[in-house]
Amino acid sequence: MSHEIETMAYAGEVPWHGLGEAVTNEMSPSEMMAAAGVDWEVQLTANHYPPDHAYFAGKPVKDSHFIERTSDGSILGEYVAGTQYKTFQNKDLFEFFAPFIDDGSMFLHTAGSLFGGRKVWCMATTNEGFTLGGDDQVNNNLLFTIAHTGTNANSALLTPIRVVCNNTMRLALQSNDDIVTHNHKVPFDADAMKVALGISSENFGKFEELAKAMAKKVLKGEEEVEFFKYVFGGKERVGENNVVIQSEGVRKARSYFRGQPFAATSSKGKTVTKKELVEQQAATEATLQELIDSIKEDKDIDINAIEAKRNDIVEVDAVNDDEDDAVINPGWNLKSSEGTLWGAYQTVMYMADHKPVRNYGDDIRLDRAFYGAPSGGTDLKGKAHAKALELVAA
């Protein structure tokens, strides 16, 4: 279960985490807000000195507040300094969409609350979109977020979504013009949000041009390796017969790029199937148990024999247990994707959203998919976008 998601509603496909209430794409803002469980308000509540304070016991601390959810008293922002901070209510955000929903130019796609209400988001799908190769649909979405933390700004982010696999591509667009932030020193500004709509439309047009160029670019073998190496990095190692073994991230990406489950490789560069992996793990356990039994029974231990058995067991990387029956990288074999830069690019989006190389835990998975890695983290989608621009321009 994804503990980051407090409440959520979605229109369309069931999300990867299986959480949230399914709704139609005809929800009004107030209906969506209720379905998503964010029909609550916040207020600033004064911080107080502790009861045992020598001089100001129990009295309010000047210009110091916390952000409280009025429905249950939850503390969303622990400290707000000064008097300029303005609270934004969730209804301000949702009501902004009303005229666009009424005129049919967009519908509400998903909405919800992250981290106990510290972030409230609403994603809207516009009528803008394009199709590659006749069957690869990409829709334009805007992700609006209110931060009830006291420190973070609200934001409007461009978030194209590839329909066939639900990959989000907002994080592939990292220039300053793509992100509109709005602090809490002024009241909710609908005009700023309208600016975000204009920027979204303009940049979505640029993204369409790039996507079409990527779909026409067939990757040669070395280009494919270099693309995934640039994005995922990691150390290469040399196995038997000087076989170069790429990092796990690169090897997974190359498998998913072809719609194949990830096959682990041995330290000798040999590909290992899931069946072989299970057999090898069983052999490892048997060898270890033999050693344990020998120690318990105080028998003479034939270290050389055990070492020989150990050397017969191939060292392998972890393999996802669910891949045998899973659909790997939906859309990999579409005309626009098979063997192309667009396919490689979408492989990165798929891995970042659905099959991360490193499991950071469900607690932050959706947050990373929407907003990217925290400061100092690796931005896979941004790197993929930068490398795609380079390859298209070459």
C-alpha cells in the first residue's frame, strides 16, 4: 500500500497502486473534490509558549503559527513565520476549473491528498493531444498543486500522459518556463493559473514536435546503449571472455525496450532465466544448509568441496517476481516506438513511473512520479529529455 496517498479519485484506468475512488470524467469541481476526499479547509493557528515557560507560559508566540486542518485538527505545516502568509483553500483550486469544465475544454483526471494533506493536487486533461503512428495517443495534462506546508510554493506543471501506458512526462520538461510557482504571500491568483494554461499549450506544441522527431529516429545499437547509459549510469563490469556487462539499470531498460522481462546476468556475462535463477537460489540454500548442518554436528568440513559447489552457482542480480505474468512496457511495439528514440524515451518514463530500478518504497513513489526526485536526486526523466534533444539534433 502507498502510505503517501491519503485520499484520491481518478477517472480512467486504475492507478498502479490500486488506491482511490473511480469516478467519471464528467465530475464537477465540487464533486471531484468530495470524491477525492479533499473537501476540507485549513487555518493558521497561533503557536504558544509551553506551560512551563518562565515568562510567557501558555501565551501566543508573536508572528508564529502552524497550519491546521479544521476538519480533524491535523497539523500540516508545523511553523509559519511572519504575518504575510496566506492560506489557500482547496476549493479555490478546484473552482478555478469550473468554466473550463463547463465549456468542455478539459475534464478532471485525478485529484487527491499526499502525505496527510501536506500536498493537495488536481490534474486536468485538456482537449489538446496528438497521435504518433496512428495509434499512439498523447494527451496534454496540467498538474496543479497546493502545498499546505508553510514552506513550499503552489505549482502548475505541464504533464503530458501517454495513454497506452499512463506514463507521465512532466518531469521531462525542466526549463523555467515550464513551471509556474505561486507563493503564499498573496491570495489565490486565478490569473497566474491562466498564465500556466497558456504556457502549457505553447510548450505542449513544442513537445509534439520533439515527439514526432523521436518517433522518426531509429536507434542504432550503440546509440541505444549510450542513451540508456546516459540516463541510468552505473558501473560496467567485464565478465568472462571480456564480455562487457552494463549496469542493472541499462540492462533492464534494454529488455523493457523490447517488451521483454528483465533477465539477470551472471558474473560471467551469461543470461539467466527466471527458472534458472530459482534453481540456483535453491542450490545456494542447500549448500549453506549443508554447511550449517556440518557445523551443528561437529563434522569435519570439506571447505574445498563447498567452495567448488559455490563456484558452480552463478551470481545473479535481483529479478522482479511479478514479471513472468506482467505486461512489460505497454506500447513498446507500436509503430512509433519499436526500435525508435521515442520508444527508448518512453521506456525511461515507464521505468521511472512503474518499474524503478531502485525501490524507494511506495511511500514516495507517486510523489516522485509527479514531482521528480528530491533535491540532489537523479532526475531520470529530465536526463532522458536532454539526451533525446541531443540525438534528434545530431
